[in-house]
Amino acid sequence: MSTEVETTASSTTETSAVLPRVPMTGQAQPPLWLRRRYQLAAVAALMAIVAAVIANSIFARQYSADGAVRQYLTALQAGDSATAWNQIQVSASTASVAANLSDRAALQAALSAGKPDIKSFAITGTTSHDPNTAIVDFSYDTSTGTKQAQFVVQRSGESHFGFYPTWHVVITPTLLSLNLPKGSAEVTIDGKSIALPDGKSTIAVLPLVHKLQFAATQILTAQTVSVNAFLSAGQSVAYQLQFTAAGMDKARAALKSAFTTCAQQTSPNADTGACPQTIGVQLPWSGQWQVVGDPTQDLAISFDKDLNVSGVGHYQMVFVYQSPGHAAAQHLPAAGAFSALLVLAASDVSVASIQPANGIAPVQRPVAATDQAAKDLVAKAFLQCAAARAQYIADCPQQLVEAGPSNVSWSMTGDPLAGATVTFDPNSGLFTVHGNFNMTASYTWFGYPKSMNSLESAYDAYLFWDGQALQLVTISGSTS
């Protein structure tokens, strides 16, 4: 018995020594890469790397030469002056200018007045000129079509986040040329008042859209002009000046006074520079001029490209002269278009000279100036011509070519207005009645009675409209 017990105990002891000890949990631990907290850390690290790559790509695109252009154009579209100003570098103007509006306040004022016509844009290329300079090409869509342009972009010494370079779009100011007439008032650009002298001036502005306002004077009306200077190196400001009602009254008064002065000329052809009137033929006698009607009734004001001011219209004048053999003064018409050089002041208008002109809008024939009214005047004048008792009768068509006649009397046969025609010249306002007449002179020649037909049998009668009625100037003989 004792022997068996000992053997069993010994066997049990040996088995316990050989078998390993099993942990109390009863399960084995997984590898580190399969554990959840390590997986979450790895995902977070990967996302951080991806985010860093994306952020770097965004920053690299934003803080680049083309990025500066993109941000500048986007800011212009939005009217964001603060962002636009941060993207540009304004170069100094090398030209002599009367005023320079190219600072941050000018940019804000310009964008407040109007944004450039940019519907959309696309960067089409970037060329590196040197490490610090690039040329960025872009296209942009406007209301009138697609256009191509480019910007010079300069790298500054600054950086973003200590790594990304800072680029600025180089902006060269646009030179606006203004030509102000004498007597003009102040000019306002995008709300800023600028004092400029008369004549030509140059103003430096940012290449954007600008609103120019020209203040009114007693003579000139106020004018507002929008100038699209986007990407423009320079341009002239074109605007249409207009007279106020008071200015037109001043111009009319000045022209009437000038024509009164011209009427003091004694030459039959006074169109030598200061005055416009001429009879168009040589005449050896001097005389006096009379103004018929109102030379300003169709007055129009015009400005040439240099803003010289002209008053254009039509004049009618009569030259009155005395020639040998005529007991009364004779009359000749002078009419046509004129152009008067006007001189403006802030509150007055004067006339420098009056010249004959071409290409002026024609005169409108007055409704009351009928053919019959013209013929009636001429018929009445013919009766007076026939009743005259002289060899030479002023403003009458008949001619007696005879030496030393006496006791001259005239008789008329038939109606000189039968078959007569009336024409109107819209370039001068002159009416002409043309027809034929039959007149015979009875006279004494060295004691013998004689008679003779008039040398000429055709006539031209000239008439003006004086604003109220037709006025007969003269009836002259005609060869046709």
C-alpha cells in the first residue's frame, strides 16, 4: 500500500513541472497594428498629411504670380477695393501731370463709381521673366466680346507664413487728356474735385472705369462722362459741351453786335477775315452795308476737336452804293452761311471773327414767303421802274444805251411776271424771280425825238425774308 501511494505522488509532481502556466484570461493579445487606438492614430496622421498637401497646393496657387492676378480680377468684379489694393503695386508716372489719382482712396472711389466690364476671366499662361518677375496672360469676357490681356507681376521681399512669396500686380497709371474751353469750371473725377487750367491737361488715374463731371457755368451746362480706362495706357476724354439758355442769349447778342460792326465796312467785298459779306463781283465804288433780318435766327453752336467754339448760321446783308449817272443809291444782295469764332468767359461770350462757311445746315424756306408774294413785290417795283424819267434808274433792269439823251421816259408792254419763275437758295436764303420784260424809252436826242428798246429784256429780281415779310433788294438786267 505504501509503495503505490508514493508512486502516484511522484508522477503528479513531475507532470506539474513540465506543463506551462496558462494566463488567467484565457486569450492571447493581437499585434500592435491591429489594435484600434493605433489604427485611429495612423488615420489621423494620414489625414494630416493629406490636409498639409492640399493646403500647400492651395497656398502655392494663391501666393503665386497668377494667383495675384486672379485675386485682383476677382476683387475688381466684386468691387472689393481693399482686396484689389493688396494685390497691386502702382508704379510712378513718368509723364508730367496736373493731378495724380492713383492711391488707395482713388481706387476705392473708382470702384464706387463703376466696375470694369469683366463678366468672367481665365488665366491662359504664365511666363517667368526672371526669378522676381512674371508675365501672366489672361482672357476676359465683356459685354462686347472676349479680349486678351496680360499683367506684369513682381515678387516682393515679403512672404506669407515665412515660406510663400508675395506677388503684386504692377499697375501703370492711365494718362487722361482733358481739353477745357475758356471759362470752364472745376472738374470732378470719381467724386474728387480737381482745379485745372483752361486748355489741355493730363491727369494720372488708375486703369479702371472713371466718372468725370464738368461743373456748369453761366455759359456752359454741366456734363457727366464715363471713361472706360481699364488696361488703357492713355486716352483723350471726349465730351460734348452745350450752351445754357443764358449762354445762347449771350452768343446771340455778341453776334448781332459783331454784324453791326461788320456793317460799318465800306468795301463791297469785306470778307477779308473779320467779316463774311461779299457781293461776289468787283465793284469800283464804296458804300454802306445793311443787315437784313436776324443773323442768329438759326444759330447753332459747335465745338471742334480742340474745343474751339464756333457759332454757325446764315446772314443776309445789302450793299448800298452810289454810282455815276444814277440819281438814287443802288442795292446789291450778299448772303450765305457763316462761322463765327467765339471766345468764352465764365459769364460772357465775345466774337473774335466771322468767316464765310460751307457745309452748314440749309435755311428753311418760310411758309409765308410764297411765290405769289414774291411776284407781287416785283410787279409793284416794275410799275415804279416804268414810271421813272431817267436814262439810268437805280434797282431797275432797263438800260438805254445812248449818249446824251434828254427827256427820257419809259413805257412797258405786257406783264413782266407772266411766265416768271421763283427760286429759293437754301444755302443763302436768297429768293430770285426770273422773267422777261418789254420796255421802250422815248427821249430827245440833240433836239430830235427818238425811241429805243431796253438793251436787256430779261431780269432777275432778288428778295430777302426779313423775319416778317419779303423784302425786295433790287431788279437787275439779265442776259438769259
